[in-house]
Amino acid sequence: MSVLVGKNAPDFTATAVEKDQVLENFTLSQFKGQYVVLFFYPLDFTFVCPTELHAFSDNLAEFEKRNVKVIGVSIDSHFSHLAWLNTPKSKGGIQGVGYPIVSDLNKTISRDYDVLVDGAGIAYRGLFLLDKDHVVRHQVVNDLPLGRNVSETIRMVDALQFTEKHGEVCPANWNQGDRSMTPTQEGLEAFFK
């Protein structure tokens, strides 16, 4: 598994679906100047996946407040994405999800982000937080049965934006409003007092 943190996020051009609209030639680079949470999920019409897609959608206002574009990716076709978006939540669908979902049918995006499961042809639950220059600043990859915590993703966005603004670092378990520290020995000692 490759570590992409500190590297430029691989750009891509693909077909995406947002609500009931097909977006041809959808690119990651069109969101330069904006933070991006790019997440991969294994397959449409599965079990853990819709819980995650709804959790991201339920928190869209929190991401938008922070100038973050949320983008989902799976190896399914845009036709499958559309069908799933038209399936009610009560039937396991993702009706109401309000951010773009990219079709990675040829699996190049999953390969570029090194989240493709060997021999299975689907992606692990990879998540990448990109800064405004689209440098990867955080990545996490979960195995297939392990759903993500969207609150933790928001916490990581807050930490990144705090460090960019204040030049201080965020210690373990830091949340917005908690004490930070200067990245020096004196700062560490002052934090532990």
C-alpha cells in the first residue's frame, strides 16, 4: 500500500453522477483551491457502503462550512450509481445523497490511489484529505467490513485548517477549541504542564 501523504493527489477525468445529473469529463483538478475529501468504497448496492454515503451526505453542511468538496468513488458504472441514487434509503439505496460519485469502471483511479483489492477488482475503503493545492495531507484505508467515522474526517479537516492558519500543531485527540502547541520542546513542555 502506497503512502500518498505529502504528495500531489493523482488527478483524474471520469464520468460522475451528482443527484440525477451525469457529469461527463469530471476532474479532480476542477476543485483546485478547495479542500477535498476523496473517498473510495467497494460497490454500489452493498451493505456498509450506503451507511457511509449517507453519513457523508448528512454532514455536507459541515464540510461546506469548511470549504471542503466531498467526492465518492467506486468501480461501478455511472448507470449503477444513478440506479442506486434512485433507490430509497429504506430499500438500501442512497436516494438524497448530494455530492458527486465517480465511476471508476476501468479501475485506474483506484490503482493510482493504491486502494484496489488484489484479485477482487474492487476498492478498499480509502479516504484522502487534500489541501487547497491538492497535496494529500491525510489518508486512511479500512478493510471492506469496517465503516468509517465521518466525525473523525471532519476533525482531521479542522486540524489541518488550524495548523495552516496558526502554525501550531494539534496533539492527540485534539478537537476544535482544544489547546494546541508550538512544535518545539518548550511548546511540548508547556502543553504537559
